[in-house]
Amino acid sequence: MEPRRPLQPRNRVAAPVPAGTASRTPRVSVIIPCYNYGRFLAQSAGSALQQQGVDVELIVVDDHSTDDTPQVLADLGRDEPRLRAVRNETNHGPCDAFNDGLNLATGEFIVRLDADDLLTPGALARAVQLFEQFPEVGLVYGHPVHFHQTVPTTYRSEPTGWTIWSGQDWIAERCRLGVNCITTPEAMVRASIYQEIGPWDNRMRLACDLGAWLRVAAVSDVARIDGVDQAWHREHQGSISVTDGGRRVDLTERRIAFDALFEGPGGKLPQASELHDLARRALATEALESACHAYDRRLTDREPVEWYVQFAVETYPQARQLPLWRGLHRRRSVGPRLAPLVPGFAASVVRRRLRNDARHRTWTRHGI
């Protein structure tokens, strides 16, 4: 199956999210799995408890932390009936810790908020508004602002519009590119969808969120709030995305996520086999591109080039027919010392950078 054209929305409207008409206040369960992030937990929990326009249920799962997390939770829980804190007797890992909270949630909508991330003011109410207007939507997300140290004080708070995609079309775009487009704190899922598809897949540590979004999209539509910042995502040396973010783990887990999709609810989609093949082709292409990049940057002594090649072949049996396979063969023939000096190879570095920049702009603007 050849790569598809870029995703076209079912509905894109350049207008504020329609206001809700419900007389009740919807309950949103915000689940924070926490392992040794006591130093960030108060800020994260506070960003959830300070949300307006919704009934917040905050569930913090202390995944057997060895820092001051228990004391932080005790302090937070004083005179705060909306907070439910549970402590695991053993470490379950970030995926199952979230599932522990999911089992306790009573809200109509679910948000996973990592203990080092924060919600922007009004984020929950904005997402709920879209859910209430479009009952076929199972996942709503927006734009996350990434930061390193100091929490930003400014954010975009007025939506410029909203976009809805059919779940199958959204999945097809993810298969075409092979990457996740949601960081996690900016996403909200209808609780009834989790009842249908089940908990997060604990075979993954880094890509368990991708696996969840894909399975949600297999049974519902997907929506995005445009022009607004829904969350602040912290990047630091202790974060999972940094400590466990090796390319091998990342690629392997994304393959598991796509395989799980089509072994589960995605297997019932029209063209499921072709979409699965498309996803595996995208992952194999990315692995081969990483191998070529190692030659172009003289990084073959630090990058697992042979692993990339093996992964590509295992993931997509037709990998040897991909254009990048021929490019890698030519790089191997001249060797890592001379490869960066070959004009065609040097130009590919520039093309790769320009393409990645273009993709980032598309993601920032449209979330895909």
C-alpha cells in the first residue's frame, strides 16, 4: 500500500468551540501516576484542582515512591475532598499506575496528567464543550507547550476553531507517518470509550499512550481544539521521555502499538490490512533513515546502525525495495568517513531538516 495523501478533516471550523447547554456540571477524572516526582506534584495537582467549569475528580496514584511524594499528598489532601490518593505496595510502572487510577475513576471524561506536567487554566472545560456538542467524538486534544525549567506564565486561551476527523482517517494519518502526535496531558477521552476498548497496554512504557489513542480512534471520531494551549509539558533529565527515550525502545514500542491496534478494534476497520502494512512501512523507513543519518553525520560508532537495518527488515519484509535501502547501500560502499563529503548525501541532510521543520509547523498548527 502506497503512502496516502495527508489527512483531510471531516469538519474544520474557524470559530470558537460551541458553548454547552447542559444544566449539570460534567465530572472529569484527572489521573496522575506519580513515581518520585514529589517535587513537581503540588504544581501538577494544583493545575487540575484549579480548573473551572467542571467537577474535577483528582486521583493520584503513588507508584511506591521513595521520595517525599507521600508527604506531599498528605499536605494536598487536607481539606480537599476532590483528591483521592492511593499508594501501590510495589511499583507497577507508569502504564499500570494509570490503569489503577482508571479503575477508580467516576468521571464522564478521563485525563491522564503526568506528575511533572500541568493543565492550562480552562483546559478541561474547553474539551468538555466539544464533547458535549459532538457525541460521536471519543478523543479531544489540543496543543501542548513544552518547557524545561520555569513553568510558562503565558498561554493561548481563546480557541480559534476546532477540527473533527473520522477515527479511521485519523488512524490512517498516524499509519502514514508512524509517529504519535499527542504528548498526553492535552488529551481527554470519553470514559465510556475506555469501557469499550479496555485499559492501557502495559507491554509498552513509552508508547502506551499512542496505543490508547489509536484504539480510541478505532471506535470513535477524534477532535482537536485549534489555536489554544491545553497543557504545559515539562522536559527534564528525569522524565521518562529522556531517560528511556532510546531510538530502539521508541521504534519497538511504536510497532507494538500499531500491531495491538490491528489485533484489536482496528482489525475491524475497512482496509485494516493495508493500513497495518502502511504503518510498518513507515516505521521501517524511519529506521533506515536513522541508519543513513548516522553515516551522514559520522555517527556510526555511536548509533546502532545494524539494529536499525534488522528492525526495518523484521518490521517490513519489503524493506529492501525501499529507496532508502539503496541509499544506505551507497553510504556503506563509501564508508562513514567519506559519506558526509558526497554531495548527494550532504543534500539529504538538508532535505531531512527541512522536512522535519515542515512537519513540526504542521503539527503546531493542526496537531497532526
